[in-house]
Amino acid sequence: SHFWTSVVIDAIHDEDGEMIGFAKITRDITERRKNELQLMKAKELAEKRSAEMDTLSRFLDSVIANIPASVIVQDVSSHKILLANQQAERLFAATKMVGRFASECLRPEVADYISLQMNQALAMDEVRTSEMQVHTAQGLRTLRSRTVLSQDTDSHSDYALFVAEDVTDELAANAKIHHMAHHDALTGLPNRTLFQQRLKDALGRSNGPEGSGKITGTLCLDLDDFKDVNDALGHAFGDKLLRALSDRLRAELRERDTLARLGGDEFAVILPELDTQEAAELAAQRMIQAVRPPFLIDGHSCTVGVSVGIALSPDDHVKPEQLMGYADMALYEAKRNGRNRFERFRQELDEIARQRRNLEADLRTALHFGQLKMHYQPIVSRDGQDISGYEALIRWIHPIKGIIAPMDFIPMAEETGLIHEVGTRALNLACQEAVGWGTEQSVSVNLSPIQFKNPGLIAIVELALADSGLAPERLELEITESVLLGDSDENVSTLRALKALGVAISLDDFGTGYSSLGYLRSFPF
């Protein structure tokens, strides 16, 4: 259908100033235009047709009374107010306005405001639109107004129609929506969208043609072992911890700095206009120290650490996306080197990350093309005379690099989640090959702690036994001590379910992580 519109079109420029498109805002003003035309037409008809004056006056009064806006009609030559609806009187004067001058019944600032709109409409000889804050009888309000000039050819009189909408609440609602779109609901901090915009702005100021020559620091932060807090004390406690942590971090930063929550327990910081690289490191160290003291929440004392990765512009890069990627690489390095510390980005980290990405892609290919093979290490009796079974050891036969040992790809598989597919492949191959030995010797397969958290682990073992036809008593599953150091009740329950299948369970490298014989008593290995 057709409708009347008010259209505003603004050009959009990229960071280099080149125009790349337009943003168009279209507003449906059909009703507003209709109302304004009705008012003017009704007024003209009332003056031309005295016989219909009463009916038209009642109609005009009804229309004006029901318009959710302030309406004032003023004689251009005498400046007297000829018409003012109740909305206008409530907003501007709290008294009768018709037949009086604006200066007589309105506060000076309101009278000046209305006169300004009228005079500018006269000077422009067209519809005058405006949006500004005005001190009204109801306080400081934001008014969006339109002033229309009309001429009566019979009486040679000019009239100015002033219509003002109070858009204070509308703008506040829009501002709230805008804030919600750019801020984290839990902490009130800027979210990823606003962070990226502020980082782009900061880099533009420091690295642009008229840049300050200062350093811009980008920091990626991640809590250490936050998942354990959530699992132990619940997500509601975790949310309170994140809010308290946000307050501590914010207190260590300058007013011009930006602290954002990117999601979960991931935070990021922009440090604009730094004089030295060391200033970014000092800020990171302050935040690490601020997080270190215990948090007292709901009667619980909780201690967490934070790891920080630092990238600097222009030293490391001048593009925001690349800078964030470098800070994230440095964060990963901080976690790899012991956590609760910071690391600066170094170019070799980029090469290491590239190698890891290539290794991950190669491993996915290896899984697809069956490049993972099993080697077997004999398990012998004490006297060394008998072989009771074999431990299955997975090897990756790379078509170019040759044999790749587990220590070179298993950690990456655990980080990327590929360990579940690798572990399932190893279990299936070991069971299938053991069936072909023609003996009753056992086959022992290692389970990664991450594999052990897979809720489908029992079904995976059952399927491997069923598909291969291997007797359950010939399969031995090796777990590490860290499995029992996690959620012990749930893990022991999983161990008992595996034991119920008829397979054997062994504890590998006991004592290297936490030497407690109590764990041996919790399950019959």
C-alpha cells in the first residue's frame, strides 16, 4: 500500500574515508501528515463556512484534543495565540493560552523556544522540523516539533501551526535498547560488538594520519579453572563471581580504558595512548594481583586466577582483528606456561599457531583416510617369560612427515575436541585387531581424561566390543589419576558402569599427580 514517508539517507564510509554505501531510515508519517492536514483544512472550512462553524468547531476540537501532541496556532502578524490544546497547556503553561501572547503565559525559555520555531519557519517559508530539549512546566523534556505556515486568502491572514511531540520517553527507550545491544547483561560491561568498535576507534586515533604516536594495548583475559567453580558451586554463584571480578578489574584501569566481557569467563581490555610497552605489562600485572585475593560470596570463600595475553599496536599490528588474534595467542601461551600470569605476543607464537592449525587440519584428514595405526607393547610376567597381553599405542602415519608420536598430536586433539574421535578410533582398532590374534591375551587401551567426561563413553565401549566380537574380559582400559581428582562421585560411577561391562580397569602412573592411597580404596582397580 502507499504511505507518506520522511526519509533520511546518510553516506557510510570505511576506515579509509571511502564511501561504501548508504544507510536509509524511513519513517511512516501518514498519520501525522493526515492529522496536520485535517487541522488546517478544518480551520479553513470553519472560517469559510459560517453555517457549518459549530459542527466543524466541535470536530476540530475533538481532533485537536485527541492528538497525542501539543498543538498551538498563532497569528503571524499579531503573534497572538489563536488555538492551544490541553496537551500544550499542560506541557508549557498549566494555564489558558488562547487570546494571549506567548510572553504573557509562558516561561521565558519556552516562549523563546516557540518564537524561534515560528520565526525560522517564516524565514524558510517551508515546514520547519526540530528536536531539542526544553525546560517545560513538566521539567526538562525533549520535544520533536513541526511548524507549518498557512495563509487565508479571504482575510489575508497568516497562521503558524506548531505541533510538538514529547519524545523523552521514546528516546530513553531507544537509548536503553542501544545500551542493551552493546553491553553485557550480567556485568554491564561493553560486549564484543562495542569492544570491537572502540578498538577500531582507538587504533584509528593512534595510527591515523594525525595519530598521537602513542601505543595501544589490547589484552585478552581468561579466568583459570572457572568451570570448576561453576560445577562445584553452581552457575548463580559463578555469575556473582563474574560481577565481583569485573568490579576489581575495572578499578585497576584508567577512565579512558575499556574493559569488556566477550562471553563466559572471557574478558578483553583496550589500553589507549600508552607511552611504553611496559605500561601494558604493568596493567596486566595489576589485574592479576587484583584477582588473587579470595572472593567472599554467599558465605563461600573462592579463589581464582586470571591469565592475560598482550598485543600492542603498532608494534605487533595495526588492524583490530589481527591484534585481537595476537592477544589471544599470547593468552594461550600464558595458560600453557602455568596460568595466572601474562605473556606478550611474539612473532614465533604466530608460527606456532599456524603449525597447530595445519596439524589439526592434517589430523582431520588422517581420521578420514585411516592414517591412524595401532602399535603394541608387550605386557610380560614378573619373570619375563610370559606375555599376558599388549598395550595399544596409537601412531599417526603421515604421508609426508612419517610416523608422528602421540605426544606431538594428542595435546592438540584434546584442546580441539578431536580426542573423542581419535580415542574412539583407537578403541575400535585395538578391539578389532586383538580378535585376530587367536589368543586370550588382553589388550590395554588408554583413555584420555577428556574422553572420560564424554557422557557417551559407556555406549562407545559397548559398541566397540559388539562390533569386534572381543570378549569383555580381554579389554583393559587405562585411566590416569586426574580422572579421580575431578568429579569423583560421577567418575567412580562411570568406572563402575565400565566394570559392569566386564572390562578391566587399571590406574596408570599412580602417584605422579596426587599421591593419596584413599583413591585406591574408592574403587577396586
